[in-house]
Amino acid sequence: MKAVLFESFAQTPRIATLPDPTPVNHGVVIKVQATGVCRSDWHGWMGHDPDIQLPHVPGHELAGTVEAIGKDVQRWKIGDRVTVPFVGGCGTCPECHAGHQQVCHNQFQPGFTHWGSFAEFVAIDQADLNLVALPETMDFVTAASLGCRFATSFRAVVDQGRVSAGQWVSVHGCGGVGLSAIMIADALGANVVAVDIADDKLELACRLGATKAINATKVPSVAEAIFDLTNGGAHLSIDALGHPETCFNSIVCLRRRGRHVQVGLMLAEHSTPQVPMARIIAHELELLGSHGMQAHRYDAMLAMVQSGKLAPDQLVGREISLEESIHALMEMNRFQSVGATVISRF
Ligand SMILES: [Zn+2]
Ligand SMILES: [Zn+2]
């Protein structure tokens, strides 16, 4: 098969011809029809993820058709249209038994723990547990945009954030995660304040459901601006970027008993950000992480997509070829495009 391969970290990957994968007994091989390019792939390529062993094929936001099936797989057949969460469960650890596959003790992460989907084919373990059937009406490019940023945002807003109608939600960073969170929070009846440093992203945020927008470079204090707009602070705030400054702002803009959800990754030199613990105690703030979303929770998200309440296709930006993904991957940290970049030609 044709795939993007890197043999050392932070060095230009190449297009390689590799053996086609074969499924393990409980796994499948998926013919990749579309796969997103994500900042997590950039982190992996830079060597920030200890799970990655070289040489490596990146890619975790995939959709495609089942190409081959292991002998123990019961729920899937060849040709099924599927996607996967970026964290797959092992099916046997206590968290998997409790239904929390997104924090499984023995995670299967295509593009991190295993070779990923910047390739014609990708093998996925524990297929009965980890695959999600796509609605017939959903195209592969849109489906590929669900698995990481959109699903993570859904969990952050709905399951971790526990948002309810009429609450104020602030979203710090209007990249893929942030825009997804804005669309989802708006659909659930919340009032959303979008924060970014780029006016074009804030305009898109408002088109996708934000009620108010703050350009962080144009106000003396983001937190004070949010307090003013929300009459006392956000009920729920999300750091969708993953930076010490947005993390801090997201916590200090909360009203009392508010909830901060950290979605943007904090790796390398950002892994231990400053946290205002005195405020967290005095105001009884909640700090939560959000790490993908388990396959069995896709039902709720897909139902909202099918009913038209959520339109993830609006978050898709450029479609590119596998060859073009090398440049896109290497530029991911420097140049954050408006809308997700998806590989759809292999
Ligand atoms: Zn991703
Ligand atoms: Zn597990």
C-alpha cells in the first residue's frame, strides 16, 4: 500500500510503499477513503508522543470501508462504511467494562500506538467495540472530520461540560475543536462567547453559532471582557487551543462553581501550565479533561447530525492528496487553516 512514513522525528516524511496490513482476529482492515490532518499528528511527528515507535505512519481521523475482517469479528462485514474514535478500547480493562473506552488502560490509537491512516489501508483492533457505522447520507470527508475534534468537542460540551440551555459558554481558540464546540453548545441552547486572535476565525465562529466574539489582542483582559458580556462569568469554559495562556484565561473567566474543560493538548514545554488554585478552591470551580469520545456515544452525536442540528461538513476546509499531506503535516503548528484539512485522494 501507499502511505506517508517517517523514520525519524521532525524530519520530512516520505511516500512509501508498505505491505498491506492484515487484520488480527478481533480486528479489521479499513480501506481509507478520507482522513483528517490534525495538530496531534504534528505533535506525534515532532516526537512529543511517547507511544510512537519509529518508523511510523501518522493519521487518526479516518473514515472508510471495511476491507478485511478477523475471524472473531461479529458486527461488521466487508464493504461496511465506518469510522472510529481516535482512542479505541481494549474491551477487558475496568474502564472499558464501565463504558469509558476513551480512557482505556490499553488504548489502541491509530497513528500513535499503531500505524495510522495516512495510507490506503489501516488496521483497527477490537472492531466490535471500536467501529462506528456511518449513516448512508454522510460522506467520507465529513465523517473523517468527526473522529477527533468534533467528537472530542461533543464530549467536552455534553458529557464533561454538562451544558444546559441558557448557560454561558466561553470557547478559547476557534480552530477545529473550538468551532465544533461552538456549534454543539449553540445547538444545545447555550449562549457562546468565542475568543481568538484572528478576526476571520471569529467571523466564522459567529456564523456557526457564537453570540459574542472577543479578539484577545484587542482587550486588556479576556476574563474581564467575558465577565462583562456574560454578566458575571461563564458557566462552562473550554480551552480548545491548548496553551498556558488560553488555559489560564478559560479558568479565570468562570463564574463561581463554573466548569473548565481542557480539550486542547498541552504537550512538551506546555505540559504543566500555571493554574490559579486559590480561585479554584474559593469559587468551587471544576477542572475537567476531555479525551476523545467512546464509540458507543457516537449515536447521540450522529443523531444530531442527521436531524440537521449539527453540520460538521461546515467545518471541513481543504481536501488534499496523500502527497500534499506531508507539507500540510509539517506546517500544522505554524499555519492553522480555517476549517479542517482532509486527505481524500490516495
Ligand atoms: Zn486529531
Ligand atoms: Zn480497556
